[in-house]
Amino acid sequence: MPTYVVKARDTKGNPRTEKISAESPSDARTALRERGLFVQELREDQGFMQKLNSMDFQELQNSVVSVTVKDKAIFSRQFAVLINAGVAMVRGLGILSEQCPNPKLKKALQEISGDVQQGVNLSDAMRKHPKCFDGLYVSMVEAGEVGGVLDEVMNRLAKLLEDVARLQNQIKSALTYPVAVGFIAVAIFLGMCIFLLPIFDNIFKELGAELPAFTEMMMNISRFLRNPAYMLIMIVTISVLVFAYNRYYSTRVGKETMDRFFLKMPIFGDLIQKTATARFCRTFGALSRSGVPILTSLEIVRDTAGNQVIANAVDEARREVQTGGMISIALQREQIFPVMAIQMISIGEETGEIDTMLMKVADFYEDEVEQAVKGITSLIEPIMIVVLGGMVGSILVAMYLPIFGIMDAIKG
């Protein structure tokens, strides 16, 4: 007998939600009327398997998958080629949506194609999908539509996104080695503490050996890691600290404080500054070259800065421009960007070729980032090897120190 979920009101008008079993919806309504309830909505209560079968796995997949910079770069390059070849926009979007491997982007392109077919501008159709096309992308497409150079703008977008993806890959490649080695080191250390040290601990107890201070410390660490209560406390503590940090970082004051700290970090602070400078110049230059108004460009660059301190500096530059000032003066006052970058931007403003100068600055600092990444990688590799060797060596030393004491006692 099927079960129905009912939303109804009683004789006093109070809302009620109930479940009732009946042969049919009409029988359920009759039974409820007899109980003095006025049915407003009645639907069959689905079982677990029915709910599972009715789930839209495509929607679930779309919610999990994200559109990467590389996905957008490939689409931009292919779309530019189709437009330049004279293919109609709707047909081009249809072709690209059919062969798109990313399900989220594929669905977005299908909906954009439908909107364009109904007479909606491409930029307005893209604006409905912020998870696929951000403000930077939409603004450049809009500028291309207005200027009648959409294919050229799409090529610029592809170049911009390819440069961003290359920069991201360089940083990720620099972090891959230390993260992998660090994970292996921690796994080996935990494995030896949890499984190997207890065996030697029992042997030393049976022999009645007096443990050195270092060995006793390592045995205490082993006992701590094998105690579920202590481990639970440690996990809860770490979780609370991570939660507190995320809450603090979500506030404006916290974001400014932490981002300023990141910029002043030894070694990595310089890399973050150069990366932000390259991104700012590349994005701002691409927007300016595509015909996007300067105030709109600065607003977009501010929102895509990725660092609150840098976003504040860009916002100050935007206010400076609104009052008739120069961007370079505002950036110099904030003292966030390198002096050379500010001087080159100033020259670009004076000569009227700021977009060209911004692109040159972006090229320079992207090369600087590449060299800095290589330097950090060469520095981290030996450090991680020493750390790995130290963690494993500390376990071995802790095990062998008591053995040396026992051997001396036997000889004596």
C-alpha cells in the first residue's frame, strides 16, 4: 500500500504535514477529510530506491565538476577560429558544446546557444553562468561585440587564459615535490611510531633496560599516537583551529591581515608579489586593449586580484582615476607593487600606450615568477630530503641507543 505525504490545514486553519497510507490518492483525501483536515498538497512518498532512481546524476556531476582556466582557454581559441572562418555564432556554440568534455561547461554552452538563438547578446547569455564565465571574460566579450572584433577578443582571451594557466602550472609543479615528499615522510614516521616502536618498547621492558631521555621521548610519542582518546583530542583541536582560521579569514579584517602577512613572508612573499603583479598587468592590459572602459577594467581586476591587500590598492587606483588622477600615483602610494612595475605603468600613462606597457610588465614578471619557482624548488628539495632523513633517523637512533647501553652492561 503506497504512502502519501500530505500538506493540509485543520479546522482552525493551522498547517499540518502528515503521512498516510491508502490504496489511492482519492482514498487518502477521503480519510483526511473524515479527520477534519483540508488537503492542500498530496504526493506519494518515494522509497529510497525510487529517490535514488529519480536523482539527476547529471546535475550532481555538474555541481562537483569545475570549469578550469584550461577549459576556458581551449573554448576561446576554438570559438575564435570558428568565428574567423565565418561560422555562424549559434552553430559554432553548438559544435563546441557537442565536443566539450567538461559537463558543466557543456551544459552552459548549450543554454548560451539557446539564448543567442532567441536574440540575446552573447555577453548577456554568458553573464547568466558566472561559475563558467567570470566578470573579466564577460566584459571582454561584451567589448568585442560592441567593437565588432569578437574573434580578435576571443584570441586575446585565449592568450590571457593560457598565460594564467601556465603560471598556475609552474607554481603547482613547484609545490608537487615538497608536498609528495612531506606526505611520504609523515606516513613513514607515523608507521614506525605506531607499529615498530611498540615492539622495541616491549623488548626493552623485558630486558629491564634503562631508556635514554631521547628514546623515552620517542616512546611517549608512540604511546600518544596509539591512544585513541589522545588522537581524538588532537584531531578535534586541529579541526577547531582550522575552523577558527577560516572564520577569521572570511572577515575583511582577517583577510587583510593574513594577506598582508603572506606578502611579507620570507621567500614566498616575493613570489606572491610577483605573481600578483603579473596577473594585474596581464588582466588590466588585456581589458584595456579590448576596449573595456578603464574604471570597469580596474573594478574587474580588483575582484579577481586574489589578495585583499592588492585589491585595496587597485580600488584606491580606481578612486584616483575617478578624480582625474593617475593609476601609477595611487599604486606608488600603497607601496604594494614593485617600483619598476609602477615606473613602467607611469611611462605608459604618459605616452598613451598603457596597454602595451602593461603587457611588457606582465611578460617580465611572469619570467621572474618562473625563475623564482625554480629557485624555491632547488632550495626545497635538499631541505625535504634532510627532513625525511631526520624523521627516519630519529626513530632508528631511539631504537639503538638502549641496545648500546645493554651491550655495555653485558660487557661490564
